[in-house]
Amino acid sequence: MLGDTFSERARQAAASYQPNAGFNHAFLHFRDGSYIEFEHSSRTSRWARASTAGTMADKICLALHQFRLNAKHLQLFFEDGSDVEFGKGES
């Protein structure tokens, strides 16, 4: 059973987090095979996109309010007020 908050759901459903070497592009993969692709390469280029509609990635992406992507972590902030972090090499 998945958690009550979107942060709990994201943490429980996540399979892997893969940032690029510059920490401006990353993928968060989920156990159902879906993923969210993140980019934050400049002030004007910040986006998150789910791989496929109707998947866990899509549900998590639709609930996102904001995200932070840097060398320290990927941090997701959700509409329900919860947040979750993923570090390099972590799921």
C-alpha cells in the first residue's frame, strides 16, 4: 500500500534516481517502469515531464508544485505540502 502523502508515494514507488554529471538533467524511475525526466539548466529552462500518461510517474508529476535539482539532491515539493529528496546513487 502506498503512503498517504505524495512524498510517501514517490519514495515507496521510486526505483532509481539518475542525474547527469552536471546535475541539470535527471531521471527518476518508478517500479512500474515509468519515469519523470527533469531539467533545470537555466533560470528559463526548468521542467518535469512524465514518460507516459496514467502511470505512477504521471501521478507524481501532476502533483508536483516545484522541484530542486542540484549536486546535493533532487527535491520534490508537492501540492499537499509534503516533500521528498533523492540523492545521487539512491532510490
